[in-house]
Amino acid sequence: MGIARSTLLWASTNPTLRRMAPHVWFVKRALRRFMPGETLEDGLEAAATFRGLGIPTLFTHLGENVADEREAIEATDEYLRAIDRVEELGLDTEMSVKLTHLGLELDLDLAAENYLRLVRRAAERDDTVWIDMESSEYVTPTLDVYSRTLKASPNAGLCLQAYLHRTRADLEELLPLRPSIRMVKGAYREPPEAAMQERDQIDEAFLGLSVRLLKGVQDGKVRRFAPGSHDLRLLGRVATASRDLGVSLKDWETQMLYGIRHQDQLELAGRGYPVRTLISYGPAWYPWYVRRLAEKPGENIAYVLRNVFAKAP
């Protein structure tokens, strides 16, 4: 792992920086690259724009590791409100949640109950509520909640991280339940005993797991497969594997983040690749934002620096 990436991942968990950075004007200005605003209405406006471009969306209300049950219920209610507003506006927008935002660190049963509430509401319009996988310490309880929910409703989706050594075995355990899986490389700072550290090794793991999921789509063991990446070369290898297996490109969708490779998202959609854009909103953006910077440190830090020297708004 490069020094810049490692430093940014450390910064994403630093409590002092987490407290101070949101008040720095140029940081907030640079944040606009990755999110349209802090409110649900900001997210809805962006989703409507993407609808006009023929691209469906995902919403994440940013937050994690709530302090008490009240905060967990408030986060759940915010997602329920978002589901209702999406329906009112006729948007093709699903939800993607962090279980620690729904109370996982406080009580597994609390998080499971809150997540099931969201899944059941979304199932009324046959939408999926996705779980964003968090750092490795939360993988086992997250899989517990996901498996439990999937047995109650097929409208539950899960993000798996290719760089974790355990992911292949975790996926095989899930396949009998016919899961919906978003596969990503992994965005947290993990030790070598938990996760791969070299980019090439991670890419090969991502590809191998994607091939396994494509085969699952083919034989009906996977309800939905969504590679979540901005690595066009790697996505091209997934598309080649899909064609080689005889799986239609329309049988899976690429999920990308708002503000990253926007033109490429449009081009992929125009070429017939299903694309879904994840839109984040909310005031608790700092750790998520720094993890985004860490994905491409050189390019993203340069962007922030340009905002340092730009005229303050």
C-alpha cells in the first residue's frame, strides 16, 4: 500500500481531524466533487438529473457508529423517508446503508430489526436495500444480519470486499441463499493478516470473485451482481468474462460513485451497460470523504489543493 493511501486511510479514522476538517472551507468546497449536498433534497435533485440521463441511482445517508439506540432509529427513519420520497417522485433509486449507522455496534438485533424495516418497505416496490461492508471487525456480524434478513426477503443486497482473505469463503457460504452482491476492491486500512496489500493481487481477487458471481447469475444462485469499481480496465475484464460465459451484459450492473468518471458512466450506459450511480448525502461525511480521496491519492489530493488556492466562496 502506498504511503499517500496509507496516510489518508489513517486520517479517515483520526478523531481530531474528524472534528476539525468539516469546518475548513476549502475541504467543504472540494467535497462537492463527491456529493451534491448534505440534505435528502440535494440527493433527490441529483437523482432526477441522472434519471434524465437514463441512469438509475443509489442513496447513502452518510453516518456510522452511532452513540445510542435513538440515533440508530433516527438513521433508519431517515432512510424510510428517503424511500417514500423516491416513490413519490417516481425515481429508480435504491438505498445503501452501513449497519453501524443502524446500531450494529450497540446491539446486533437492533441493527437487524432496523435493516429489515428498510428491506420490507423497499420490497413493496421490488427495490433492494444494500449493505455497505465496513472494516474487517464488522464482517462477521454483518454477514449474520444479512443472512438472517435474506431468509426473510430477497430484497437484501450486500457489499463484499475483494481484498479480504476471507471473502471467497464468505461468498460460497452465501450462495445457497441466492444473494445480491456488490463486489468492490476494499477501502479500509487493514493489516496484512486480514487483507491483501498489493494492487495486482487485489485486482486478480476482484476478477476471480466476479467470475464466480457471473457463474452464479448464470445458474440462478445469484439474484443480482454489481461490480462496484471505477477501474475501467478491470471492468473490461469482467465484461470479457461475462461474454465468454454467455452471460448478457444486461444481467448485471456496474455501480459507480457520484462525481467519479461521470463521462465514462454516460458512455457505458450509452453502450448498453447497466450503470447505477451511488449518491451520498448528509453532514457526517468526513471519514467517507477521506476514504474516497485514498482511492486515487495523487489525482484527488491535487483536486483539493486546487481548491486551497482558488478564491474562497
